Amino acid sequence: MFKKFRERLSGWEEKANAEAASAGIGESGRKIKEDKLEEVLYDLEIALIESDVAFPVAKEIVDRIADQLAGRRVARDTSLERGVEAILRDAMTQALSVAPVDFFALVEKGPRPFIVMFVGVNGTGKTTTIAKLAYHLQKRGRTCVVAAADTFRAGAIEQLEKHAEAIGFKLIKHAAGADPAAVAFDAVEYARARGRDVVLIDTAGRMQTNQNLMDQMKKIKRVAKPNLLLYIGDALAGNDAIEQAKQFHEAVGIDGIILTKIDADAKGGAALSMAKTIGKPVVFVNLGQTYEDIRPFDVKWMVDRLLSEA
């Protein structure tokens, strides 16, 4: 990802060494030239954008690095590449280091039933993600009820039926076209009456511009009163990720993000973009299609991925 950036930086370092020697700077270090710094930072900004980091976030990171390097000198025994990359790593880590959400700890300490509502645009993988979390919760000894509140798409109900059969969670469903809020309400009441631990509420995939469906989502939230509301974001969404996450957050208030399709050759810049823009943490990342292929988010893992050579 950062190949051109590193090539430029390497060439800059060789020239800077020669300039430092001719200027007699010696052991006190070499000053970073402003014009060379601009070239390197331009390449860095392009590399970030190519890794799905939204432009405003990429610009903020690059500006922060520019401020830290302006007027600085580099010791002769220090690699300029390592120095700049260390600052870049720190800037990315700060952008991703929003107060974390420990999903399983919240479930353990929270009320019974603990209610989680999932929202997001079409095709991001909400239903599959819910099945994965139900699988892991049940492995930890928690009992799950899933609400098939995506009543706009009959296929979503059928998909959850298959997952329920495979995993063994209780599925609450109504006929296709029924009131989604009624499905959520029934799932919560079922869990309360039978002492179940967790309710996971699936919702219809909504484009953030569809006001009627956004209003329906608000109604589900009012009825179900979730303890946690998670936004399912597509790692391939790029610059669209920011606007989508912002509008969902404004509509219903997001507590955290689950990033899907990270296995589909996505570097994960969308995670950086969404976390930085709405100030909410990434909670999980999806890494594949099996029930095991979901992991709690780790900042170091994501920064390493963003800075990888691939």
C-alpha cells in the first residue's frame, strides 16, 4: 500500500544525508526540507486514500504529521523512514483509539435480557453477523433470542431460520411485510418471560437517504429500548462510509461499529474513517463466512494491516 511513499522517503533520505554532510550539520542531525516533506506527505495522503481512508480523515492525519515534522532535524543514526512511519502509526492509533466497547463483558454485566439492535445499509452483512454473535454467545453459555425484524425481505427471515437451525437460538418472526417493531417487541417479551440472556434484533437494510425506513428504525428503537446499538459497516465502502455512519448516528445514536468484508482485500481504512468521524469504536471485524470468522477489534492489528506492504 505504501510502496510509493516508502520509495520517495528512501530517495529523500539519501539526498538529505548528502545535503546534511555538505552543510556541515554533522552529528547534530539534518533538517527536514519543506519541499521534500510536501512531496512525501502527498504520497502518504494518496496511499491512505487508496486504502479506503476517507479524504477528510486522511488529510487530518497528514496535517498532524506535517505539524510534527515541521522544522525538525533528524539524527544521522536514525532512519527517516522509521521516524515518519512511527509518527504515522501514532496518528492512526489515536484516530482509532475511541473508548472501547467490550461486547461480551457488557452482556455479562448488563441486565437480562441484554438487548442489541443492529442497523446498516443494504448488503453489509447484518444477518450473518448476528448469527456469528449468537454462535459465540451460546458458546459462552448465554441463551439467545433473535428477532427477524427485517420483514421487508422474505429472504432475510429464511436466512435466519437456517442459522437458527444450525446454531440453536430461538427465532421470533412474523410474516413478511409485518410491522418490524412488533417483531422486536415480541422477541423482548419472549426473552423476559422465559429468562433468556440476550436479544439480537435484525433490521432491514436501509439506505441512509430513505427517510421512511429510517423512521421505522427509530420506532424499533423506541419499542425495543436496546442496551446497545451497533452499526454494521462495509469495509469496502471507502468514502461513502463516513456519510453513512454519520446519518445513522444522527438518526438513532450508534454505540459501536462492526466492520464486515475485511477479508475481501479491504485494508480497513473505513474503520479509521468511521471511528474518527462519529467518535464511536469498532467493536468487531468480520474476517470470513464461517461462524468463527469474527474477532474483537484490536487497534494494533488494524494499524499493522493498514501499514502492511500488501
